[in-house]
Amino acid sequence: MNQNPESVEIKLEGRLAGPWAAELGRAWNDLALGLKKRSVSLDICGVTYMDAQGSQLLKDMCQEAEISFFTNSPLTEYFAEEAMRTSTTNAKEAV
């Protein structure tokens, strides 16, 4: 993670699942308290797998801050698109 007064850059690699998703959640909670108006960039190019917990965490992060995603494959593009969908949209789609 790289931080400066204007922005925060987070790079994720590997599996965003189970204990790794929980660890990101703890780090995000600490970071979100002091975000203010800083932009957030999330590099998920190295993410190879994401479970439901990881997916929900990214959705929650997107609801709390405006996040720019960096992707490099159809898989990581899918992860980013899913994260940017709001809970309200998902609830409407399910009806």
C-alpha cells in the first residue's frame, strides 16, 4: 500500500478469500477512517481467485469510497465489475 496526502494505492495479489479477505477488511477499516477526500486506486491485476467474502468486501469498499480499479484480464475485469455493482442493483436483479 502506498499513501500520500492526495491518494492511496493498494495492490492485491493471489487469492482474496477467507483469512486474506478478512485481513484486507481489517486494513480497509483502519484506512477508511482517515481517507477523507483522497482517491483510492486498487490494483487487482494479480488476483487469481475471489470467494464470496472477498467479493462482498470489494463491494463494501466501493460503497464507502470512489475506487479506481486496475485490471489486466477478463477475470480481473469481472471482479472489478462485480465490485462496482451496488447491493440495491443486486436486490433488484434478484426480484
